[in-house]
Amino acid sequence: MVHLNSSLIDVLGGRSAKLLSTAFGYETVEDLLRHYPRRYAKRGELTDLKSLRIGEHATVLAEVASAKEAPMKGRRTSRLEVVVTDGKKTIDLAFFAMSSMHKKRLIPGVQGLFAGKVQEYRGRKQLIHPEYILTAQQGEETDPDVIEMFAKALIPVYPATSTVPSWRTAKAIKFVMSQLEIKSEDDVVPESMQKDLDLISFKQAITWIHEPETFEQAGLAMNRLKFDEAFILQTVLLQRRAKESQLPATARKKVTDGLLTSFDKNLPFELTDGQKQIGEDLFKEIAQTNPMHRLLQGDVGSGKTIVALRAMLAAVDAGGQAALLAPTEVLAGQHLRTIKKLMGDLSTKGELGGNEIGTRVELLTGSITGAARSNVLANITNGEAGIVVGTHAIIQEGVKFKDLALVVVDEQHRFGVEQRAALAAKSPGDKRPHVLVMTATPIPRTVAMTVFGDLDICSLKELPKGRSPITTHVVLSIEKPGHLERGWQRAVEEVKNGHQVYIVAPRIGGEAAEDDADLELEDEKRPPLAVLEVAPMLSGGPLKDVRVGVLHGRMSSEEKDDIMRRFNAGPSAKDGIDVLVSTTVIEVGVDVPNATMMIILDADRFGVSQLHQLRGRIGRGSEPGICLFVTEALEDSPARERLAAVAATTDGFELAQLDLEIRREGNVLGSRQSGKKSSLKLLQVVKDVELVELARDACKKLIEEDFTLSQVPALQKAVLEIEQEAQTEFLEKN
């Protein structure tokens, strides 16, 4: 018999197992069985070809409408052009080898499954050299497995690659299922809970997800397997939360007439009601003897930094230190400048002109070396540095705090739980510091229950007074080139009116290798535009009369600081920068109130959240802002829909919901690789709200009764695997 943990090599043999491992990373029977069907083709019903997207690996059930050979210029061979149809729409198939053999098989009227990557050629969708299997055809012997597949009422269609089409996966799953033994102890949900929640068993769910006789059976299986994903995820998060809440922390009680009081007296603006209320909540929590674990979310420009800074000052007042962890050196440098500007002489204790009530604010990044680094480390160790701002460099060995009281993590989506934990572990003795996580990417309620289930959440929705409106336009650079020319003219006008402009491109450019992992690459008609190519073109062309600067992640820390200083200085400065051509290093935290315009080139290459974050760099002063999304995306493409949706609103909470619907939630615990235990395959927290809440309530009850999960070995094993995977991923990154 075959079990869930059986090796695919032992069950399927080396060749098939290697194919599945290379294509999907699968090693065990369970890995393969969790490769769920993307959809089901109903016998006799052809696939809706209209739903196919350019770039996807698709498997379609269609009928051959026509097939003809066409000579190829300069070659002796011919090309076979086949058109298949769903009865309404058509898609082209192209074969460049053995065209005669394919022509004999692909005769009009025959039906089959066709698999390949959807491409575009002369305005039509096309599959080049697709793999295919046909229903029974006269004069041709058909594989018994194929006959059985097409005889089913529902044909499962699996996610595929160029090397493993849907039916090859189906054949492997069918073979495994014929020998599979699933025991009751393999179920992550206790039997009593299954009855209470009216869930089918895991064994039944696996059978019906792969071999359903009706859509009802497939639906019940889907519901049960979604519940499993939610249930395991909630168990991980609630266990983490319970463990962290039991750890000891030093109570940091608010001090009157201290550093915080002096800071508040000198603030040049009034705090919003939300900033005041959340501030009081944070002061109460860091005064407790158990560590605070709180997420502060707020839309772009809502004033999270001032809230975090006041909490850090309260921690310093109480005799401790605070660390602010930022994802990039540019953002860390920006935070340092912002904090020092807000604190004034309170940030330079011990220096000439420093205030003795204050403290020292230090910066620690990977590019700070030599004597400068030694001095910073010494000030952190002896406690003179009350506030330390930095990047991952703070987490490294050799960085020792005298008394770390509060950890603030900016842009949570860039850091994992383990990185937060590594910084928290730097607190001396067995005491843990309080933790405040900030994000400018608003989080829908259901995501809060999943991705951030180990944190308490508070939200800043009120924008500070004086913030100006931003208008956004989508500029179609190919369809309406005159609009882009007008955009460059408007940029020059903004500079002449005393303001500044950002221009953002997706890549750095140059000879060094590019990392486009975060870009939305929908097609490869041309490489994304690059900063090092765009900047000289603009400074020698439409922007020749203004001062253009360049900023990107490959520059040294000193170069970045100098560019940001000059851009901050504004048009009036002798060495100031009027227009900054940059990558997404300015995505978060960069605050130049005088910047009123942003032009995002190849905007379709960015996701919803990135576009919203980038746009948030303008309109931070008293003047209104204008943002242009420049694109070559086709009219009916998902990219154009995405850009139009972001242009229509500046409400970050609304856009966060849209972003989630587009991206789904595949890697909620940090893992980016498919097949990992921590990835969600079926659960969509936007649509499955009730299921997530049901799983969370059930999990709370289970953990209260059996915190170690000793009565549910399958759940205990699943949780352990996720925690080990997360730890391994963290170690590999560091």
C-alpha cells in the first residue's frame, strides 16, 4: 500500500518522479495529491476559450475546426496551422515539426485536450507545438487510460508546465490513488470536530477532489481542503501568539516631564485624534510585563512614523533603547533624517548644542564600516544610543544592545516573523522587548486573521491636516503618444513653478544582472524600461532645461544619501535636483513635501500595492499632486484593468482588497516556493471569510483543550513542518 509520506520515486519510478520534482518540486505522495485540479471539464462541453490569458500554461478541451499546411520561407519543411474551437471562439495551434503526422491526426471534427503556453501572434491567441491527446479516433489505437479519462462525467484539469501537461499529472495521480491508504490519524481535524462542523473526512475529500462524479462532490471536497488550510494556518499563528504572550518583558512605564513631554511641546503640528489614541494604547501596552506584539497599519501619509517615534521616546524615558528596522538603506536613511528633524536637539545628547534631556539617534546599515561602525556599535552597547535606525545589519551578530525595550519594524511585508524574532532576541537576559510592526499597505480583515494572526492590530485611517489631493491618469504611450509628450511638458512646468518631480522605472539597467522578481511581467515584447537608459534620454531631450538626478539600489550608501539630500534641498539649492529618476527604492518612507508630480514608466509592470505606495510620495505638502501611469498594455489586458482601478481611487484600504483579489494569498507565512507547506493552494481569504472565521474559532477551542496538539498527530506534524520550514528559510536568507 501507498501512504502520504511515501516517496514518489518508490511509487512511480525514477523517470516520472523526476519530471514531477523538476516541474513542481514534489517529492512525496502527499505533495502530488495536493496538486489539485484547476477546474473540471464536463464531458461533452468544450472549454470556454475566451477565458484564456496570454502567458498562462493552459489545457483546453476543444474541437479541431481546420488544419492546413503552409510552406515556410527559405526552408524545405512546412508549418501546420490548426484552428480549434469551443463552438464560439477559436485559438490557433502551430506545428513546425512532423507537420504531416499531426495533420493525419488533427482532422476537422475530432476533439481532444490541447496543452501549451498561450501566446499572441498577429493579434490572435496561439499555442505553439502544444501537446495533445484525442478522444477515440478512427484507425488509431487509444490508450485505455485516455478512454477512461474521456468517459468520466468530469475530467480534472490540473495546473501544467511545458514538460508536464495536465493528463500526465492525472495519470500519475490515478496510479497513486489506486494504491493509497489514508488512515484516520492522517486527518488534521479531529473526528468529533468534523461532525460538529459538518465536514467530510480527509480521505473522502482527497478522493472527491481528484475523482468526483458530480460537481457537488468536488465542491464538498474543495470546502473540506480549504478548511484544512485555514485550520493549520490558524493553529500556527495562535500557537505563536500564545507562546509569545507568556514570555516575560520589562514594564516600561510612561514618565512625566521626560523626553516625550519635551518632544510633544516642540511639535510644529497637532496630532490627529487617531495618533493620540493609538499612542496612549501603545504606552499602556509597553507598561505591561508581557511583550506587546502589535501591528500598526495606516494608509500612505497617515502619520505612522510619528506614532512609532513617540512610543520609542517613551521606551527611552523608561531607561530602555528602541530599534527601528527598515527594509532598505534609502528608507533607513530617510527615517534617520525624519526622526532627527522632528526631535531637533533632543536627538544629539552629548554633542555640541545637544539637549541633555535627549538621547543619541544612530544609524546602522551594511555599508557603514570601519571606525564609524565601531563607534555606532559602542554607543549601542553602552546605551548612549537610545534610538537605533537600521537595516538587516541590526540583526547580525556583534550588535549588542544594553537594554533593548522596543523593536519597531517598518514595512512588515518585507520581513518575516523570524527576522522580527531575531531582533527581539537581542534583549538581554530572558526578557523580551515589546514589538511594534508598521505597514503602509492596509490589510483587509480576513488577511489580518491569517497573515498577521500573531499580532494585535490597530489602524490609522485619518490623514493629517494639510495633505493635498492627488489626481491620477493612465497614459497610453503607443495609442496616444501626444499624451506622454504633454506629460513631459507638465513636468517642466512643475519645476518652473518651484516644485519637484519623480520619474520611476522598473529596472536599474546597465551591465549588472537585474532582479525583476517583484515586477508584473505579463509579456516579453521588450525588456522593462531602465533608469540608466531613461535618465540620459530625458536629460538630453524633453527635460534638458531642468536638473535630473538618478537614484537606484546599486549605488553606494554615500551616493544615495547625497542624491536624497540634493533632492530634499529643492530647486532653490545650488546643487539641488529638480527631477529624480529612480527605481522603487523611493517606494516607502521617502518624504519630500515639495514633490508634486510622479511619472511611472511601464506602470503595468508593477502591482497594485507598489503603485499606491509610489504615488504616496507626492501630495505630501500643501500643493495638489498629479501622477501618470505610463503603459503600453493592450486595451483588454488585466494590466490595463489594474491601472484603471488604481487610478480611480487613492483609498489604500479599497486598493488592498483589490490587490488581494488579484494576487491571492499563496505564501502567507513567508515561503515563496510552490509546494511549500506554508502556501495556500485553495483558500482565498477574500472570498472564504466565513471559512477562515470558522477555522479560527475551532482552532481556539482546540488549543485551549490541547495546546501541544498531542491528540491530533497529523495537525501537530503539519504545524511542526511549517515552523521548521520558516526557520530554514530564515537561516538561508541570513
